[in-house]
Amino acid sequence: MTLSDAPAKPVVVGVDGSPASREALHWAVRQAQLTKCPVRAVIAWRWPIEYGNVPPAIEVDLRVDSAQTLSAMVDEVLEKFPDIHLEQVVREGRSAEVLLEESAAASMLVVGSRGHGAFTGMLLGSVSAHCVAHANCPVAVVRNSAAASGAESGAE
């Protein structure tokens, strides 16, 4: 097997349903097309700390809800990029930790920036910052263009 025969490492992208992660997913797919890599879209979930180690006695399945969020975003992207190889991954754990683990086998990690409002929309979120500082591959942080332009906060 030659180096060119080796399977391409995926572009891993963190998805959480936010506008910034939607743009990160689109960016990751375009990057994967350019580099001829597959895409691995990852969403992480975990029980809120308030519940302790015991899941609440209510009808909620965070894994299923997370999978539905991921699937909806992926379906939207596949409408525009039907030929892309895209794997969906739902994992339990803290977002930053899950993405760092995924980065070990990635060609690139793509995350959305976080924040709300006109000023904080320009700041790097904690998950993004943690990934930039600790990932095992190059990291791209994609800003939400609506937040960057002030559209989310109502600013003009």
C-alpha cells in the first residue's frame, strides 16, 4: 500500500444545533470536498450536572434528541452536497472532551464559535477555545455570519 492508497483521515466537525455549528458543518463539507476527505459530524450529549449520576424520572432521551438535531443538520447539508461521504456520530460526554478524542484520528477539526449578541458574538466560546488549545490536528473556528454582522442581536 502506498501513501496515496491510505484512507483519508476525516474532517471532524462539532455540531450542536446552533447557527455557528451549522456554518461550521457547511465549511467542513466544502473543506472535505477540496481535500477529498470524508466528513465526520459529531454531536455530544450528557445529563445536566443538576441530575447527578441518576437520570431524571421524566420522558426525555438526550441521546435521541441529540441524534435528531444532528440528523436534521446533516440532511440540510446533504441537499446541497449529495456526493459527500458524511458519517454521523452521537457520543455521550462533554463536548470539548469528545471533540478532542475525535481529533486524534482527524485531518482537521472544525468547530463553530460561540457567543450571543453583537459584542460577545465576536468572542471565542469555551469549547472552541479548548479545542484550539488541545486538539491533535489543525482546528478551524467558523464564526456565525449572522452574529458577526449583528443580525442575531437585532443590530444593523
